[in-house]
Amino acid sequence: MSKIWINPSTKKDKSVLHVMISSKFLPPFIDFVDTHFGRNNHRYIFLGKENYRDGLTPEHKVEFLSTHDGIFATLLDDMRNADKVIIHGLWSVEIDIILSLNPDIAKKSYWIMWGGDFYFPERQTELRKRAIHNIGNVITGILGDYELIKEWYGSTATLYSCFAYPSNVVKIRDCPFSSTKRVLVGNSANPSNNHIEVFEKIKHLEDIEVICPLSYGGEESAKHIIQAGESIFGNRFIPILEFMPLEDYNNMLASVDLAIFNHNRQQGLGNILTLLGYGKKVYIRDNITSWSFFSQKDIKVFSFNKDKIDFNFLEDVKKKNKYIMKDQFSIDKLIQDWSKIFY
């Protein structure tokens, strides 16, 4: 793996404060920054009680803030004192308040857009709307999502195009042939996956196995999906109920022949990128920002709501997808994009 080294003599050091929540994406991100940018100028604060999970360990040397008063008393000062503030998703009412009432902090903040923190504006609080309106910079690889916050919230933020997390770095892989056709449906038990609609559309396919990752997204929803899946597919339905180590999960993705993500908004991008790097056929809806994103990059995905579901996938199209993925979603590209943000 090649590395892009930042020459400190040519860059002015900036103090960077990262505000985070517990998530499986974030410990690898901290490792990535430590490796390629160092720790001296980076500080990580997790909102919530001290809790080492999702790969986070004491060796990551992060801080925790768990009380409402503590967030205001400590975090507000920390955000004021930092040169730049990276907000990993807008998930806290305290952050909404700080960004709403402190335009100086909002101006130097960089919000990594996660999707659920801004979609469905009719469900967002007035504080969240004001915070999004005020924030000075946004980080996303999906241009369509940036256009939505301009339309929905009147945002005038500066866009930094970046796919944000090392979990989105694509590893090209040649996958072995399997005699059993395997279909991956969704990325969680969340109802936004619209599993049942997918089951109805693929039940005509013969001799298939249907794999559903259901380890998070709600236990009741998972039970409902399992009941429907087993009713339609019998023992050919394979629910995944436990969190899998990344290598095992990627091996599972490598074993499928096609994948269907029936979300009504941009979701599951990390899974989709990995699958395309593996040369898999992927269906998404054609009325979401992810569809435009792949079209702009000339990456071939298929329309769940318009196309027939089948396993046909031309070899030259598969190879073209893999070539573009390798070029656009490499570790070097991620380092380049973050260097523009940090410096």
C-alpha cells in the first residue's frame, strides 16, 4: 500500500477536534488518521458514557462526555478553542444547540453527513434545521445529498467531496464461482430496507439462497423479516443475527451473486462499494441520490424499481466497474481528500 506523506514544514498545524458517537466506522477512522496524519493535532471526544465497543479500545485514547451539563461546560470550550471541528454525524441535541447559538463555531465546523441526520426534514427539530443551516462546511461523497441540504435547509456550506471513512476504501477481489445462487437483501433490520417488497419480487427465482444481515436495526423488525423470509424461502433463507468481524463479513459479501438495497434514501453505501469492487451485480432504487452518484461516475448499478431481477451481468461491464472503483475509492484518494480538510 502506498502512502502519501504530509510534509509538516509546508503545512500550518491546525488543532482538530473530532466529535463522535459510538459506531463501528469510527475506531478504524481513528487508526487511519493516526497512521497517516499523526495524533499530535487530533483529539477525539465521544458523546456518551465510557463504553468500549464496536472495535473501540482504551488504546485509542479517546475522551467521553456523558452528561448534558458536561457537554455544554466542556465541549463548548473545546469547540471554541479548536481550529477545526469535525462532527461525525449530527446525533446530539447539545451539538444542535451549540451550532445554532454560536456562529463562530458553526463556521469552522465540518459535518460528515450520515444520511439519517438530515433526511426527512419534516421530522427534524427546529434546532437541527438551524444547525444545518448554520454549519460552514460539509463532507460527503454524494453530491446529491449536498444539493438536498441546500434545498431543504437553505445551507450555504462549503462542500468537501470525500468518502470519509476507511470502511469505504474498496479492495478489488476476484470471487470464486459457486453453484448456488446467493442474493443479499439489505444491510440491516431497519424497516427502511423494505425487505418484504424485495422478497415478493425475487420469490420466482429458482434455487437461490437469500441472505439478510439483521444484526442491528431493531429486534422486532428482525423477527418480522425472519418470519416473512422463512415463509417464502424456507430453509433457503439465511438471517445473520450476530455482528460479524469485518473479514468474515467481507467474505460473506464475496460469496453472493447479486445484492438488492431497496432503501428510499441513500443508505448502505459501504456495502455497495465493497460489492461493486468484488464485481457483484447491485440493485438500488433509481430515485435516490446514490443512483445519481453512480451514474456520474459511470458505474453500472441496476434499478430495483424498473429492471427485471436476474443474474445476468456482462463481464466487460463488471470489469469496468471494478476498474473505476479501484481508481475512485483507494486509500490514497482518501488520504488526499482528508489532507485538504485538515490543512
